[in-house]
Amino acid sequence: MPSSSPIVEIRACDFAYRSSEPVLENVNLTVDEGEFASIIGPNGGGKTTLVRLILGLLAPQRGSVTLFGGNPAHTRLAAGYVPQQVRSDRLFPISVLGVVLTGRLGYEAPPDAPWDERIRRVFFRYTRADADAARRALERMGLSGFEKKAFGDLSGGERQRALIARAIVSSPRLLILDEPTNNMDPKGTEILYSLLEKENRRTTILIVSHDLGVVSRYVRSAICVNRRVLVHPTSQLDGTAIRELYGSDQLLVRHDHRCHEAGHQHVPE
């Protein structure tokens, strides 16, 4: 995925909701195109705030944030985002295809699109191209054949994949997922990460999590957030880095190394 500039660039950024309590201090972060990274850190460490700065939903008190080389408030439509909690009425009569189609509402037809598609876009009507894109997004999330099912009838993992399909239906250059495996069983988690690995061939992916178990063989780097931000390749994320981030030992699930068949013994330093 060639790019003339980073997807995300943050320089000397400070942010506080109240001036006396900084949430993020002197943050420097670059996310290159094609990256697959996990944003990890303790609760209250600033992970959600960092995402909101990247998307231009917050502005720093000091420093700069650029997304796709511009002001995030103006460029964020080229990003897909699935928040941690999406409230929905399970009895609301909407199909899975209908949910995914809503991801096309902010999509602008390219100048070379057929004239009827551009005209219909003015009147906010879905086009055949929208429906085709929605079906392709569902296929990429392993949900082919679910188009006519009621969204409320899906399992938790299926709903999450449908919401990710909604986020990718307009071909975003960046996909941000906040706690995508919450309340998901191990099998569902493995399915999701396998699908995201394939999706990473198309788009840059950032996954927000407080659970170090998401540092799997699919994620190449960890963006560690606890007021300050440090980036580690997952292969270098050791006990020292975890203690510095969380202030105590935490369970770290590593999938890029195999333990000895007799088990793994931790020897305190």
C-alpha cells in the first residue's frame, strides 16, 4: 500500500479535559499505511481520547494531529470506526443488509461514476452500487447469505462482524475498532482476527483494547497508552514494557511464540 505520507501523524500533543488533569502528554505517534496495530493500556490511560483525537472529535491543547495528511475534522470520512458499544433495539425491524447500507450514507460517488448514480446520491437514495458494495462487505466478514436476516436475530459475534462490514462498505483507508472482541468467545475471536488479517491487505487497522490477549500473531505492533504513548513491535513486548505500562504484572497472551510442551515457568526478576 504505497503512501506519500503517514495515515496518522501526531506531534508533541497534549490533551486534558480539565487543565489540571492531563490525559495525554507529549504524544508523538506515526501510523503508516498498511499497519495492523493494537492500542493497549489500562482503563483511564487515554486510549479512547487518543482515538477521538485521531478522528478529529477532540482538538489538542498543544501539538498537532493530522489524518491522511490533513485536519482530521475534514478528512475523517475516509476512516471507518466501530465504537465499543453500539446501542440497538433488537426488535427494530431492520435487515443485516439495511444496517450495512447505512455505512454508505456519507459516501460520495466518484466523478467518473455513471450520471444516474451521481444524481441519485444527491437525493440520498441507495443505488445498485451501494447494494453491491454492501454484499461484498458482508462477504468479507463471512456473512454471505445473511442479507435478509433481521439484525436483532444475529449472535453477538455476528452483529459485531455486521457492524464492521458497515464500517468497511465505503472502502476506508483506516479502520478503527474499539474493543471488537468484547463478550465474544474464543472461536468467534479467532474468526474475527482471521477476517481482519485479510482486510488488512486493503486497509490500515487499529484495534483498541485493554486486554493484552489481543496482542496476537495478527497484530504487528502495540501502541501502549498510559498518559504517554510508546510503540513496541509485538515481538518485543516483554514483562518490563508491561510493568511500565500498567504498573504491575499482567497476563500477556503471545501467539507468535510457542511454550515448551512441559509448560512455561515464570521466574520473577
